[in-house]
Amino acid sequence: MVLTIAGFDPSSGAGIAADLRTFAAHGCYGIACITSLTVQSTRGVKKVTALAPALVSETLRELWEDFDVSATKIGMLGSIDVARAVLRFLRKNHPPNVVLDPVLRSSSGARLLQANALPVLRRMLPFAKIVTPNISEALELAALGPTRPVGAFSLARALDVAARLRELGARDIVITGGDTVLDPRKAIDFLFAAGSPPRLLSSPRIKARNTHGTGCSFASAIAANLAKKNDLVKSVRRAKQYVLAGIQMGPNVGRGPFRPACAPNS
């Protein structure tokens, strides 16, 4: 049983819809708490409307009391008030295997969580099993100043960011670096697992338009693997394989929704 707390994308490429498909692909039953509604398509986000925090809190309470949740994925929150409601849920219930995907902007650049909510998001870090920001999100979450061009992002810089996130309470961290240029032939992620040396996880870089929702699906695939009692490193590796397969099998609809496929080794 895996819970997703995220926004709704009417194009079904990202957010709640992508999460539930990913859970199903891994053989997990998914339940959902919607935090916000969006007006968007594969071309970009036009509008975000956060739900009432009381409704979010009531939904989470009802789901938590009814289901035995093995893992939780937290994605787009939409407003500071909703973020506070989710933080209260974490503090009260301490759900296991929380995967925190700090969604701050859409891939088209639209702001999805205002800067005044960042302190609340940072207070969620100690409750997360793993946090899964992309490079820009990691820099902003770590409060390390203006984001540098992603091409300048190195392992040394990733180590600095991970150290800062751990000071803020994070335990395990994967910084997704598909948009860096350490190696133009590869998509490289930086994994920092407690008690283990840093790992660079690489996969072939694919020239494809089917990348809408890959961040959401990556985080929810990690949650599904943790729910199935895989260890953290294996969960991250399998999630990366899953996303790679989804990009390769994308349906070429609109400007590129990701296609969840059968999970590898599921």
C-alpha cells in the first residue's frame, strides 16, 4: 500500500496520475491525497489552485486510519498552508519510507511552490527516508544562493549540497542530474546514502521528448520499491531503470508524456 500526496495533472503525464500508474506497474496498490489542481498539458502549466488545507488534512486522516501504508511519496504541495497541513500529518503519524520530491517548478519553468513555503518544506526533511530533488531544487532547498548553470554542477558541488541538506535533517539524498553535462552521453544522478560512499548512477542519455513526469515517476518508483522491502540503493537503481524504460517507450503524445511500463525485476 503506497500513498501519494501530490497535485493533479489533467494531461496525466505527471503528479497523482503518474504516481498511481507507477505504483500499479510495480504491483502496489496506490491511494492518493490531492493537494492542488492545475491547468496544464504537456506544453506547460498555466494555473495552479491549491486545495483547502483542512480538506487535505481530512483526506490524509481518513486514508491513514483506513489503510496500512508501507510507503509515502510527497510531491507538489501548491501552497504554504497545504505544506503545513502535510507537515502536521508527518509529525503526528511518522509514516514509514517517506520519499520527498520537493517540486518547486515545472519543467517549463512555472513556479509550483512559492519561496515562503521553503522553510516548511525543509522541516519535512527529517521525516523523509530519501529526498529526490533535481539540481535546481537541491540548490534552492539547501539555501545555497542563486542556482548556477547546471553544466557547472560537479560531484564536489553535489557533496556540498548534500552536506547542507543533511544539516537541515535529510538522511538519504539523490540529486537527479539528467540535465547536467558531466558526460554528454549519460544522465547522471548523485546518490548519497547514509553509511555509504557517494555513488554516481548513470544511464544512457536518450534524445526523446517523452520526459514529462519523469521526476514524479522516479520518486514514486522509489516509494514502491521501498514498500516491497527493497533496500534503498536497490530501490533507487530500479527506479532509474524504470524511468529509462518509460522514456524509451513513450507514446509520443503532445510534447512528451512519460509512459510507465512494467517495473524491472518486479
